[in-house]
Amino acid sequence: MTDLLLKPAKLSGDVTIPPSKSMAHRAIIAACLAEGKSIITNIDLSDDIIATIEGMRAFGAEITLLGDGQRKKLIIEGVSKKQSAQNRLIDANESGSTLRFFIPIATLFDGETRFIGRGKLGMRPLDTYEKIFNEQGLHFQPSGTPELDLTVGGRLKAGRYEMAGNVSSQFITGLLFTLPLLRGDSVIAITTEVESIGYLELTLEVLRAFGISVTYNETEREFLIPGGQRYRAQTYTVEGDYSQAAFFLSAGALGNAVRVTGLKPDSNQGDKGIIEILEQLGAVMHSEGDAVTASAPNGLKGGATIDGAQVPDIIPVSALVACLSPGETQIINLKRLRIKESDRLEATKEELAKLGADIRVVGEELHITGIASLHGDATGWSHKDHRMAMMLAIASTVCENEIIIKDAEYVSKSYPTFWQEFEALGGQISEWNLG
């Protein structure tokens, strides 16, 4: 357990944002399902990405890591013409993406696959897959314990799949990876408006890059998936991560002179929505090449209604900015925040209120009255959630007094170098013993 004391300090300088975790998961999986050698560059070895690498090794992929430091190049020999051990164990750690992407993929292989994990992963819903597996007579056996322990087996069948649009996009992505490899065409029909469509666009982008054809009919809300396809090995570079950039862009909007580099201007990442959210709150955004800065020369302003349905990962730090934007701001459609690494809806309210913010949970919404400053002088808790820890770090830069962050080490789930980069920009950090 790592507890940190953060003193108020302004940040200044350039930060090169880490590669997109969402894109890295997808590129590694596609390369591992291909025949031949792929090269994936700009990989950050966060806990979640390590879980995906080790999981694909369990399926039989050969993955070599090259490079010094945190950023790696992966040389991947795919599993296209190989067969993994008859039964296999995959530790998803706390990665919902690894687990939900892999469950359908496991049906491409003989034998059974057992998934284990930790933290709140065992409490995150899997009912969408359970229903599909039961309908097709496949093996889907959870242990019945709070910690994840699930065994699956059998062969998924091509055909028509229907599901509501408010399910996690991770379920749809898992099927999109798997169904093109089956004999026979498939359709995934979404029966209601699709949430987190940005993540599905990332999936389609990676599938295209590795030679897989899937068509999305927006009018009918259907993914049309020809069967009998093959992934083609590629050289692929992972772009920068807008969900991580959101923290330092928000810092800029709050008066820190930070320039964020390494971002793709025409990215399909849904979390690029942080730019629009900050603009709604009065920030001025400036882009030049792969660099983006945020500032608020005329001050921030509340009064916005922010829709969080498509961008759940950037809501905690967006709420922080809203707390310092004079006026009434509502952030709506936040149901899915309750089933992240923490109950992010309650956690966001709880932690910002400790710092002096005027913030309330109303149903599945956050209602915020912006104030001039946060007093700090509080002990915050990450809730063992990487995005809560990083939000509190940015909050420390605008507090009048120091704050303590308990369980600060959980940033390693997605951004292992966050604290080093925060400190390099001028953040004042020291370890703290709470006794």
C-alpha cells in the first residue's frame, strides 16, 4: 500500500502521453490471432496490458518484448495454425477488457479455459455472455464466489446475435474478434441506442488494419460479419491515449501550463471527447500536430449538461473541472460508472466533497455547483481505482492545502509512469505513513 502526500503546486511543461490501452489490447489480440509475425510498437506495460499479453501466451501465441524502459516493441507469432494446451488458465488480474474480449476467443480452441482475477472484476457483469453460452449449449461455469473464477468451453456458432445497446461495448468487441473466424456469416444486432460507440469504432479500426472485414449498418444498428476470414500479420503502432491525456488537459484548463504530446488529431477514441467537455466548461483548446493544450484565459464557466454515456472513463476528472467552473453543471447518463474498478459515481462525489466541492449524486447523475477553490486539507482515497487516484492528483494542484491519497499505487493498472511524470512537471509528492 502506497499513501502519498501532495502539496499544492502548479504543473508546467510537456508530457508525452502513454499509448492507448484500448488500442493496445486490440492490436495485441489481432496480431495473436493472425498467421505469421506481427510487430506492435509503442506498447506501455501497464497491469492490464500485461494481463492480455500473458493471456494470449496461454492460447499459444509467442510474444517477445523488446526495448528498454516502459515503452516496448512486441514481436508476435500468432496462433493461427497452432493449438494451445488442451486446458488453460488465464489470469485477467483486474482487466475487464482482457476478460470480456477473451471469453468468446476461448471458444476458438479445444478444451476448457479457466479465468481468474482479483479486485472487483468478479463482480462485473458477464450475463450477456452467460445467456449466449447457455442458448448454444456451451460450458459457462462461474465459481459462485466474489472473486473471479470462471470456466468456459465449447465452440461458438455463427449466426444472429441480439443485445441491448447499453451493455458494455467489451461484450460486442469480444464477439467481433471471434465471429469472423467461424464458418458462416454472423450479425450482431443492437436493439437499443449504442453506448460507448467510440470503443467499437476502435475495434473496427484495428480489425481493418489486420485484414478483417466487418460492416456496421448505422440505420439498422447491425454489425455484418462475413465468416471464414483470416487475420493478416501487420506492423502496427499504437497511438497516444486520450483517456490519460484527459488528466493533464484538465490540469491545463485549471491553470496549469501543460502541453500534452503524442496524440493523434483524427483519432477515433471516444475519450477524445474530453476536448468537447472542457470547451463546454469554458476552456480554450489549441492543437498543433500531435500536441494539445488547454487553458481558460477568460475563466471557466458552469451551466453545461455533459452526457457521460459514451465517455465513462473521463467523468471523474471532468467532474473535478466542473467543480471549479462557476454555475450549475449536470453530468448525466452515468449508470455504468457504478460497475467500474470502483463505484465511480459515488467515489467521485465522495472524494471531491472531501476537498470542499459542492457535488451531489442524483439518481445516475452528478449535480455540481461550481466554486472558486478547493480547500484540500483532507485524506482522499483512490478506492483502488487508477482513474480516481489520477483525478485526485490533478485536484491537488488547485487545492489551498495539501492532501493525502491512499492507495496511490493503483495508477499502475493503466499508467505506470504517472507519478514520475506528475513530479517531473512540478508536482510535489512525498510518501506518507498513515500508521
